[in-house]
Amino acid sequence: MSKQQDLLQGTLEMLILKSISLEPMHGYGILIRIQQLSQERLQIQQGSLYPALYRLEYRGLIKAEWGESENNRKAKYYKLTAEGRRQLKLETENWNRLSAGVVGVLNAEPEKS
């Protein structure tokens, strides 16, 4: 897996953790929440979301429980574990450092002679 894919995968996982930190929700709800919070700038495909949810659950960062959706359908609801909260905090701090560095580079002005 390339570094670019690692960055994108890690970013998606961070966004998922943040979304369910606000309240437990099912997979489709997570897609909608990310879209809403990003003001429609980010749209996650189900083909990317569900493998990420499985990875997060496998790593013990989220826990899934069966429940009933607003459409009276059986759905898996995801919530953060204590380890997931710690991981979200760490990833958020790392993301903020990285994005501040990128902004610093992008805002650089040519030196005046």
C-alpha cells in the first residue's frame, strides 16, 4: 500500500471516529454526517466506509451493536470505545500539526531582494 493510500485511509478512519464520537450511529448515518459536517465537500462511498468500519472494530476502536434504524430496519450502530477516544485525540492532534505545516508552506511568499 502506498503512502498516499495510507494517508487517505487514516484520514477516513479519523473522520469516522469523529462522526461517531458525537453520537452512536449506523453506517449510512456516518456517511451523511461526514457529508453534512464537511458542508458537502466530502462524500464517502459505501465501498470505502464499510471496510474502514471493520478495520476500526477489529482494532478495538469502535464497538458495534445491532439496533433498529429510523426506517424500522435492523442496523449495526457504532460507538467509540475508550481506546477509540484516545486514538481520535491523537489523530486529531497529528492532523492539526500536519495541516498547519502544509498551510505554512502554501502561504510562503517569495523572498524580497
